[in-house]
Amino acid sequence: MPKTAIYTSAIYNNAELSFDDFKQIVINDYRIGYESRQASLIGRREVLTGKAKFGIFGDGKEVAQLAMAKVFMKGDWRAGYYRDQTFMFATGMSNLKEFFAQLYAHPDIEKDPASGGRQMNCHYATRFVDANGNWTNQAETMNCAADISTTGGHMPRLLGLAYASKLYRQNKELEYLKQFSINGNEVAFGTIGNGSTSEGLFFETFNAAGVLQVPMAISIWDDAYAISVPASLQTTKEDISEVLRGFQRDENGKGYEIFKVRGWDYVALCETYERAIKLCREEHVPVLIHVIEMTQPQGHSTSGSHERYKSKDRLTWEEEHDCLLQMRKWMIQSAIITDEEADALEAEAKKHVRNSQREAWAELENEIKAEIAEVTGLIEGVAQISSSREELQALISGLQTCVDPGRRDTNGTARKVLRLTVNETSEPRKALVNWLKNETERNSIRYNSKLFTNTPKSPLYVPVIAPEYAEDAKMLDGREVLNACFDANFERDKSIVAFGEDVGAIGDVNQGFAGLQSKYGNLRITDTGIREATIIGQGMGLAMRGLRPIAEIQYLDYLLYAITVLSDDLASLSYRTNGGQRAPVIVRTRGHRLEGIWHSGSPLGYILNILRGMHICVPRDMTQAAGMYNTLLRGDEPALVIECLNGYRLKEKLPANVGEFTVPLGKAEVIKQGTDITVVSYGSTLRVVMEAAHELENMGINIEVVDPQTLYPFDTDNICGQSLQKTNKLLVVDEDLPGGGSAYILQKIIEAQNGYYLLDAQPKTLSAAEHRPPYGSDGDYFSKPSVDDVIEAVYKIMNEANPANYPDLF
């Protein structure tokens, strides 16, 4: 098979520009690239001198990014990684002051619009959600999905951003959504380092885009290393585009168009990107641009020097093939600029970058200085009448002479003063307490807010509509209730799509979508390959572009294959953009109580720990699941819905308003009143608990059963705590491992709801065994809570509280 052709400057021709116009474009490009390099150099120094904590930069990648920026249009999307500062400057999606504000972690979205100081430098994002939850007009802006530090983790989301263009072009029912697309002409640009192409997420995404034929343009920045590891230890043939040659489209089928170009050849880069993106945009053919012979002058990051692992020959080669040096040489040789003019341009660029850096630092520094002045004045007042005056004066002095102080210094000093004067009462001390309280609230907004977008469009604010039942309401399988719910919603909202393994033709393995693909078409209800990570990424990208995706993971156990995308990207999106971006994707799956090690999952412990930023819904039956879908499809935040695997064929009554009634999130429900003990459970184990309740009544024990319905948020009305006020005893029944979901529920009830003070017996948990459940009914019985287990756990608590009335069973 022939090697991938390397595009060179010999084939470049653009007769439409005059030479003077061409000169100005090239010179402006060089200025942007040179300013970007200076930002990298100064940024590294700012870290090494202690003003910033960490730095990672895009030096050595400037010229390729200038070329890419030329073909990036309004409506397009970027999903890249942390080397793309030149591209962001060239497109105007960021600027030098914002670059330095992020480097200094300035917690202000006006200064750092990408993250409000929450992400380390070179992690970019554009804001497309306002404070009221309204979308911006994405078709009229250049758009950047929020970066993450996991260098291949953004690739699945890139697939979704590109797939949205396909849907907008091919599904004419979406033409009304003009603020998100103009006939699907938008290209999704992705960037990735050569080292990260060894990751599974890259290959999964690459294959999926080839199958789907979406306008996705991947640029690989190849500088032959991944930190210290050379390509020889990472990539077969040391050449990723050669590895991927089998994806090249040809007479045998659709695929990719693959390009290879040197990273220091400005003209060839411009021509290559023009060709590649024209094809990608017009024909919706995915393209790969492998940019080779790149350099990284400052090494990977401020954590270390590349001189430790690169040979002298390699370092010499990198110095000679620095892309800006090569571009300058070419400009002079082509009579675009003289040596003197280039020198003057560079001197002016250095001055401009330095001024931008100083302004960004001064803006943050002045805020901190003002706070220091305010708090030291308050502490002075306390010190004047305090018995610890000398210690307080020392604290004031330490704060005033602190090198590069931050808010941790001002707040930490105030807190220490209050500890030292804990036995004193004075008006100045009260003033300091009030200052600290107010500052704590402000810092909570700066550093702890926006785990969810929490706009007026949040699903938490969706009006509650009760289910209505006709007198002759049908009793149907639970799966048929879900099917009716999905049918009604797909009819109501043309932006809803669903996809996953076996979702399309057979209507999912449990028939929730049965018959709906034939009714609504395969663009709206779609089968996918076995590729959990990119199913989530596909949903995330669609949701960011105004569509309402339901992304199905066939079994809860398989959520593990998508967990990096769910946790690193989706769940953290609102927080890491300070509310500037959202992706209201619904992840649909099923779990609990089926038999077998890989089909019986209830791993709520890990889900609750790593998916903060998503609503976690655990409906006990399909009617409740339908109500949750109705709620989520009218809200603007992401969620995971876990249906009960053993509930699809249980009979339920069909609501007359099956597509309209809503189940509120965070609202627990008492499904059985009782007086002796509160039993909290969810999902499939609720049926086990309810079955046990009948035998317990025969034993003289009346349990109250509470279903939290959603684990995040959990019981916002303190229903569990109110139940404990009546029963004073608590059992949590859970199918997760010991200390998993049950520990979370205990913390919420005992600590957050002050349930500790209501107990007259030790709270208990009843969970699954330490191992995964074996296959077979006996395996299920001996590894997950059974009716017998629930009865005996409840009875044991009653025995401990009143052994005379409830003697030992055995």
C-alpha cells in the first residue's frame, strides 16, 4: 500500500489575492504566531517565578494552527486539547489577556470566560448559555467545546458535534433550529497529540466517524514524543497516518480522506487545510490531517525539561525546524517582509504580550490587595482591644508582606484571628465575623458553584403534573408504558433523538423503542456499534448543539466503558465552564437483579462518587421512569436513568397523559406508611422490601418504606428525616456492595438531615455481598438482599430495641 502523500508548498496556488493583500495576510499570521510564542515563553517564566501554579503551552504548533484557523468559519466547532492557543488567538475565540487571566486562575468569567479561573491554562471554551438558560446563536459564532486535560478524552464529544451537522443537514424537520445550524454546513475540528492516538477513545471515535460519515476534521500535532516517550514506543511504524491507511476511502467503500503535511511549511499547511476542510464541509467526509515534523521548544510543561530525554541531534533539529523560524525565512525569501521589518514586528509583539500579561496580573492583584487592606483594617480593630494583640499584629504583618498573596491568605488569616480570640466579645470581632461570612459566600460562588447550570430551565423547576388514569385504563407490561412515553415525546419534540446498541431495528433489547424507528425514521432512532464511550460522546455533542439526545447504554455494568467521558467530560461540563456550557443528554440504561456477573449491576457507589454534575434517577417501575423522562426532556441538565431490569414485563396501569405527567427530581415518596422502623430503598429492591413488609406485619412489625426516587439530588424535602421522627429506627436496603450506595444514603439521612438525633437504635444497612453476583437464581439469593434478609434485618433492629417483645430468631 502506498504511503500517505506529504503535501508540500510546490502545489500551493491562490490567484484570487493580490500580492499586497497576500503579504498583509501572511504578516498578520506571523504576528499572531509570534505573539503566541511570546505568551508561551512568558507564561513559563510566570510559573517558575511562582505567580502561576502550572503551565502548559502550544509553542512549536503555531504555524499549523494559523492554517487551520483560516478555514474555521462561524458555526464551526472545536474540540481540542491544550496546545491550541495560537488557533484560539487567530480565530478570536480567545486573546492574550484571557490567556494570562486563566494562567493566574482569575475567578471571574469576564476575565477568563472559558472557566472563570477553574481550569489550568490553555483549556479553552466559548460561552453559549446565558444566566437565564438561553442558548446563544451558535450559527453566528465560532464555537469551542470546553477542553479537558485527559488528552484523548475529548474525542467522543467531537464525534457528537460532527454528528449534529449530519442530522441538521439530513433531517428536514430540524430546519426550525436555525440558531444551531445552517443546513449542517458546520465542521467539527478536533486536535490531538500523536501520543494520545494510542488511546482507545481515539480509535473508537475514529472508527465511529468513518461509519457515520460526519464532517469531522482531526488534526494530529505530531512532534514525535508524548512527554518523554518517543513514537517508536507508542505507534506501529512510528506513523499514525500509515496505521490508519485502511480507513482511506476508495472504490471499496466510504471512509476518510487522509492528509499528511509538515508542521513548519506554512504554504503547504494553508493549501492542505483548504482542500481538506472544503471536502469535509461540502461532502460530509471525515478527514485526518497528520501534521508531522513539529517541535515543542519548551518541552511538555513547566513540570520538567525536555533536555533530559531528547538527544543533542534531536534538539538541534528542533531548533533549526522551529516553525516560526522557518516561516520567517520563507517570508524574507519571498519578499513578503525584510529582516528589519520582521525585527520591528517581533519587538512590537513582545511589548504587546508583556503589556497584556502585566494588565492581567494587575487586575487580579488589585482585587487581592483591596481585600488585604479591608481585612487588615478589621483585624487592627480587633487587636486594639484584644489580649492577643501581639499575635494579631504578627498576623497582620505576615499578610501585608506575603509574596503573591491570594484569597486563601486573607481568609486563612481571618479564621486564625477568630480562633485566637474565641473567648472575646467585641464589635470589631463581630465585624470580622461578618466579613468572613460574606467572603465565604462570595468564594463559594467563585469556586464551588455551577455543578449544575441551575438556570430557570433546570429540570428541578419543571412543573409537577400528576399521572391521570381513565376508569378503563389498560394494564400493560412496563415496557409498553415506556414505549408510549417515548412515542408521545418524539411526536411532541422533533429535536429528540435516541441511539444505542440494538435501539433501532428491534427497539432495544427490552422493547422500549419497539416500532418507533419505523414511525420516526432511522435518523431519530438509530442503532450504533458496540462503542459505549462514543455513544455518550455522540449524545454530549448533540446536546451541546441544541438537540435532545437519549443515549442508551445497554446494561448498567457497561457504563464502565464510558466512564471517562461521563465523568471527565459530561458531569464536569457545567462546573468547569462556570455555567457557560451545558449538555442535557439523558443516559438511559438498566440494571439490578438480573443474574450473572456482568448483567446484574447496581454499582451506585462509584456512580455517585464520579458523576457529580448529573442527576441520578433510580425509578422503581416503568411508570416512574416515564415521568422522569418527561421531566428531563423538558429541562436542561444531564441525567442517568437506571431502569429495573426485572420490571419490563410486570403489569402497570397506563396513564392517560403518559407523555405529559412528570416525576420531580429529588422528591422522595413514602410508598408504605408505618410506625416501627423506616426502611429506605430504591429500584428493584423496593419490591423485595414491599414483599417482606407483609410477613413483618404478621410478626407485629409495621415498617415505613421510603423511595428516594433519585439519588442525586437526594430527598430535598427531608422525607426520610420526617419518617425517622416517627419511627426512630433506620434500615437502608441496597443492591450495591457494602459501603457503596448505602453509605451515601446513610450520610444524607444521618448527617445532612440530622437523623442521628432521632435514632434510638443503631442504623443498619443491608447490601449485596462483596463480590459480583453469580449466575442463577440461587446465586442471586445468596449474594443480593432477599425477602428473608430484609425480614431478618428489620427484626434484628427491633430485637435490639425491645428484646422482650422480639426475642432472638436463632
